[in-house]
Amino acid sequence: MAVLSAGLRLKSSVCATEIMVISGPDGDVDLTCGGAPMTEGEGNSGGAVDSDHAGGTALGKRYVNGDGDLELLCVKAGDGSLAADGTALNLKDAKKLPKTD
């Protein structure tokens, strides 16, 4: 578990996914990708993505938790899906822009 502060970059230990924290909740968060913990170190250590957590991440997309107090930006796509404290993170919906004439 770790405190996630804005600007922190983390890497998956089982796939190519890399994320940057946009905003994080107060307190510790257990952040995983592909069913394995995210790290600040070298990244993919040769493990395998858990088949229950193989939804993948998309480059440039933002992921949020249900409470909306955790937001992550995917800076490198991979095969694992993101989860916080055992709950899968959702792809953040894009804001609708106003029509211009």
C-alpha cells in the first residue's frame, strides 16, 4: 500500500502498462495492474497477467475509481487492467464540448 500523490509515475510488474497519478485520495491505496502490484522501479519483472485482470489499458486514457477521488493517466498501454484496493478502475468518460457555430 502506498500514498498516491499527483505526478507519481508507476509501472506494472507484469506488463508494459505505465501510469501517472493525476489525483489520489488521502491515505494508502493498494494499486494493481494485471493482478500484481504497481511499482516505482523497473517495471515488468517477467510475471504473467492474471486472466481475471487482463482487460488492458489504453494510451492517453484516464482511469478513475467509483468514488472519483483517484484518477490515473495511462502513459504506456499494456495488457493488464488497473484496480485499486481490489476494485477495478473505470475508464473516465470524456467531457462533452459545447457546440460552436
